[in-house]
Amino acid sequence: MGELRKDYVLDRWVIVASERGARPHQFMHEEKVVAPELDFFAPGNESMTPVELDRVGDDSGWRIRVFNNKFAAARLEGQIELKTDNEFFTYSANYGEHEVIVETPDSLRQLWDFSDSELLEVYEMYNKRIGFVKLMDGIKYVNVFKNHKKDAGTSIVHSHSQLVGLNHVPQFVKDKVEATKKYDGCPYCKIVEIEKKSDRHCFENDDFVAFTPYASRFPFEIWVFPKQHLRLMSELNLKGLSEIMGKILRKLKEIDAAFNYVVHYSPDNEDLHFHIEVLPRLSKWAGFEFSGTIINKQPPEEAAKFYRGEI
Ligand SMILES: [Zn+2]
């Protein structure tokens, strides 16, 4: 069992997952390719994972497979409601649903090797699982993200994404919802129009645009927005999304970048413009970053040239 804890005063949440019971040296991990028989995301080892929740494919084989994370940061058990003791100590159980989406049966093939139609199947699965998990008891928001390589926080080489349904809307999403309310209409609709014509513009198709954000935090950071004001993944043309994401991922492959990406969409009864933030992890954050100011050594205007194939 673990606990979800809120900072004394900030709207900042931490899952203290004591069940992992890690000793200090266990926090250091090495990236290693394991032999196929030890890769429990690989076909033939299905019995080594928690029970299967979903798949693309049939009994003769699968292309995508979903199951609960064996080392779940959250589980559907314990106290759902948040409580506050003694004014400063706000907590609940680490209540939630934590799933792994294995994107391919191939131990070595990465998401950036996928064709657009293979990517489409992955994004359709995100959409399907978000729809499912959203309806689970006590779930207020479903995060979907991907970690690629050790510098992005995963030691598992087999390509996968993760989904975590939570009993609260995460601060990052809540902050955006609140910040956008200060504008007359959706600010992202206007930002998309401006960045389409700027030197940060990277890719575009009928439905989506990708640009390096004005105040990029990371070298090669890139954001993807639907051109229309759409709030949810279920409202998107996922084929168009796959085309744009494919272009980005193939550029990241050129520089062999560790990266995270995070899906942002509107919580219930709010009006946030859907987007995906892709965050390459080529530099490490240090004290200055953790004290609130980020140094990015690469102007986003330069990063955009890389995506457009000009450098
Ligand atoms: Zn909008």
C-alpha cells in the first residue's frame, strides 16, 4: 500500500509508493536489453504479466497488449476521498488504475520505427483505455504518457506507454485549465494560428499542427495541437494525429533521443484544448531548474529548423 500526499500548501501531489520497498541502491537502474525469454512484455511470456485487459489481435497473436502495471503506482483499493489532518496533511490511498500498453510484440522495435497505420492502432488504444478507465469508480483524470530510454525514466527497452487513472486532476492540467480562463476565449486556438506562421512551425496536416513552443523547457521540445478547438482524444481524427506524431518520432530517432510525451486533455466540465507535449530528455535538470527557472541551451527556433529538415 502507498499513499497520495499533497504538498503542505501547494497544489502539488506525490505518490509515496512504499509497497515498492526499495532500498537506496535500487533507485539506481541500468538500461539493459534482456534476452527474449526474460522479456515479460514479449509473446510467449504473457503468463508473467498481470491479467490482460485488452489487446489488438486475436488468439493467434497480438500487436498491442494492455495489462495492469506489476509495480503499480496506484491501485483501485483503499481510501478514495482526500482527507486533511491538522490543516497541512492532505492524503488518500494511492488510489487509481495503472496500466501498461505494450505497443508491439517485437522486443527491439521502437515506436519511432512504426508506420503511421501502426501508430494509429496505438493511439486508438489510448483513446479506448481512457474511455474505459474514466468510468471507473473515483477516477477524475486519466494520464497517458510514454517514457523512452533510461534518461526519460524507463529501464525497460520493450516499447510501451503507460496510463494512470487518478482520484484527482493533476496540478499540471489544473494549472492550464485555470490559466486559460484568464483569456477571452481559448488562448490555444489563437496560439495555434500564430505559431502556424512563425519560425517555430514544424509540421502541419489538415487537422493538426506541431511547433516548438516559445518558452521550450527542453532542447527539441515540440507540441502537437488539433487546429480545431477539440477537448478530448475521442474527438480527434487519430489518423491525422498518427501522421504528425510519426514525423516527430522519426526526427527523434535521427538524434537517438530519450524522450517523454504526455497527453493533455480537458477534465470533465472544463474546456482545455487537447494537446501532446513531446519532451526530449537530452539535458538534465539541476538546482536552478528545481528552484523554478529553467535553462534551455537551444532556442526553439533552431529546434524547429531541425524538425523541418533545414539543419
Ligand atoms: Zn482552443
